[in-house]
Amino acid sequence: MLVGGSLFAYTFGAVQWRFSEFLLSPAAKNWFFVGGRHWPYNSRPDWFHTFWDVREDPVDFSTIAWAWGLALVASALGLALGTWMARVKR
């Protein structure tokens, strides 16, 4: 449980951070990812680049600790539910 939750939290955080950075970049503006083309013509899409300003939105130790704790709880609940489901008989 501890290893599974920790591995999930680390992998998800690393992959999601880089992929979201890619989706906000000009490289995602193609037919497959459709980056930046889903906003209506009357919106101001300059606001979605402000996410990467580290001074305003820091990922600090407490944020990482919360994500790790939630991953451990979800892992424990998933394992408990799986164990219960394995004992269910028809």
C-alpha cells in the first residue's frame, strides 16, 4: 500500500506536470491535441499561461504531502475494496 500509493503519486505528478506544460505550449497546436483552438472567439485566452508563474503558484512541501497522503488513502481503499470483492460469491 505504501509503495503503491507513493509510486502512483510520484508518477502521476511527474507525467501530468510535463503533459500539461506541453498542452499549453505552441507544440500542441495541431489536429491531434487541438491546443488553444477550443476557446471561443470572444474570450481572452492569455490567462491560461499564468499557471506557470512559480512565484504565485508554488508547489511546495505541503502540497506534495497532501497529494501523497491522498494517494495513500486511495490506495488503501482500493486494496480494501478489491479484497472485499474477491470474497463476494454469487
